[in-house]
Amino acid sequence: MTYEEFKEKVGNVILTDEGNCPVTPVVQMLQGKWKLQILYELCIKSPMRFGELKKMLTPITNTALTNALKELEADDLIQRIQYNEMPLRVEYSLTLKGQDLLPVFYSIMQWGMKYIP
């Protein structure tokens, strides 16, 4: 859908089946202090291990990182691969659905560079 088509449909009140604006579920999926930063780190380097993410996201706590990763995985934006070896190794990477957000993030970045000094 082009921007012009989007504007036209928004003008005609696009609603989801629940009666919401279609942006609402996306915002709910990405809300939280750390989710966008986790996705950003996985855009730069993927796959990443838990410890690598924690180091990049200082001062995040283990609990906050674990919860955010679980929510992103439940929304199918990242995948968790556990390797059954000793010591246990777990890696996180973007799914195809998560990778589809990259153009959105790029547009947000362009907007930010234009309006936020």
C-alpha cells in the first residue's frame, strides 16, 4: 500500500476487526522500554547471545531482558535457538516478520534525523 492509499483509507476510517486503528496493535507489540533497542541490536548483529545483548543494553536487568525477549518471541519478531551442548548456548535473531520491520525503522530514523537535533 502506498502512502497516498494509506492516507485515503485513514480518511475513510480504517479499523481492525476489533474496531481499533491498525497502528494500535503494532504499537502495543513494540511498547516497552527495551523492545525497540533489542530489535535494533539484532538488526546490527544477528544472531546474538543473551550476554551480548545484556552488555549492549546496559543497565537492563536479567529479568527485564528475559521478559522482553519472551514477548518478542511470542509476537514472532525474534527467534530463540537453543543448542543442546554444554555449556548451554542460546542465540537470538530476527524472524522474517521482524526483518519486515526494518523499512519502518529506517523511516522512523529518517524522521528523527530531520526533526530531532
